Amino acid sequence: MKIAIVGTGMVGQTIASKLEELGHEVYMGTRNANETKSRTDVNQMTGKSFSDWHSENKGISVVNFSDLPSDCDVYFNATHGANSIDALNMVGDKLNGRILVDVANPLDFSNGMPPSLFVCNTDSLGEQIQRTFPEAHVVKSFNTMNCYLMVNPSLVQGDHNVFVSGNDESAKNTFTSLLKDIGWGENQILDLGDITSARATEMMLPIWLQLWGKHGHANFNFNINAAN
Ligand SMILES: NC(=O)c1ccc[n+]([C@@H]2O[C@H](COP(=O)([O-])OP(=O)(O)OC[C@H]3O[C@@H](n4cnc5c(N)ncnc54)[C@H](OP(=O)(O)O)[C@@H]3O)[C@@H](O)[C@H]2O)c1
């Protein structure tokens, strides 16, 4: 497939590298491609600069948001939640009719750590994105786990789940087949329903952050055990 990753942080890098490894044609969008490609500041989480990452992933084209191809099968939103709509607006109407997998979280760091949610309860970032781009097929997923687990579910032993929310069944089916290619099992993939169910998964972030602090690492995930 032809895939665009909107966002250059650790999540965008991790998803892009994995999808390219799986044989997809991958593009990555940023505000200023020349500036981003020359970044040498080290990302505290990955221990690597963007330019180091890109030199190891030369097959991934890094372009301005507005220059992402208009014919990608799937677009991923991997931008800072508070800036996601601005970034996606720069991608523009090429999102119309396309699958947009939203992995962002509506984290508000303005009062320090831990962050709070800038939208919750009766709305979600996933829904805001769907309302802003009514002709895109928004699929909310991956936001309840660390990015290394997104692309390598075997990092956590035993049963654990990835949640999927979205209005368009065909978009969810396409994303589900990508999940299976990555290594997620059929029984691990939980379709929660339409995009309003993104409220629930985004509101899992406070407990996720608490567990991160408790474990001292991010290799954990949620496992839903339901009676038949
Ligand atoms: N870290 C994880 O494992 C994890 C797990 C689940 C979900 N998430 C969510 O995934 C998303 C990405 O996280 P991340 O840590 O990889 O990256 P991030 O630092 O949250 O976001 C980086 C991206 O946001 C863009 N951006 C920042 N300010 C912008 C602005 N004013 N206008 C337009 N774009 C702007 C940056 O653009 P440039 O490229 O131009 O700099 C960059 O592409 C976040 O929403 C995060 O909450 C993270």
C-alpha cells in the first residue's frame, strides 16, 4: 500500500519504519521538510536525532505536510494532539475519501506532569478530527499503548488488546488487515464501534500514565477478559 505518516516524532518514526519493512511505500509529512531532515537534536525517548533516524530509513520520503501524495491508501495522524488539526489542515483535502488512522492523544501539558485531557467525556480528539474532515474515514487506534508495542505486539506476553473505533466499516477492515500484517492476532483486535468510542480509549490515558510510572517502563498493555 501507499501510506503517509503525518508526524515525525517517535510514533511517526516507529510506524513508518515498520510499514516500510513490511514492503509498503511510505511517506512522512512535517512542517518544513528541509529543516526536519537536518535536525540533530536528540529525541529524549528514542536517543536518536531525526537526521540519524532518516539516514537509517532513506527509503522513506520526508516532505512538507502539503506535499504528501494525494493518492495514499492510508494516512496516519501521529502529531502532537493539540496541533493535530492544524497539521492535518496542512495536508488538506487530499484526506477526502481516504482512511485516516488517528493515533494521537489529547494531552494538555500546560500544567506540567501528569498531563490532563483537553477534550473528554462528551467529545474526543478522534471526533474533532472526523468533524473537521467529514469526508475522511477516521479510524482511532493504537493510542492506548506505547509505539514500540504498536508495531511489535510480542513485546508483551499473553493476551492483550488493540482497540479500533470508526464510522466506516471498510476503513476499519483495511486497518485491521494492516494490524494482522504487523502481527496482531484476530482475537486481540477489539472493534469498539463508531468514532464516539474514541472518547473511551482517549480517557484511558490517565490510567496508562499511572501504570507507566508504576512499572517504570512502557511495555504493558490492556487485556479485556469477557465472559461469553
Ligand atoms: N509516544 C508514544 O509511544 C505514544 C503512544 C500512543 C499515542 N501517542 C500519541 O502520538 C502522537 C505523536 O507522538 P510523538 O511523541 O511521536 O510526537 P509529538 O512530539 O507529540 O508530535 C510531533 C509532531 O507534531 C507536529 N507538530 C508539533 N507542533 C505543531 C504545530 N504547531 N503545527 C503542526 N504540527 C505540529 C510536529 O511537526 P514537525 O514534524 O514539523 O516538527 C511533529 O510531526 C501524540 O499525539 C501522542 O500523544 C504517543
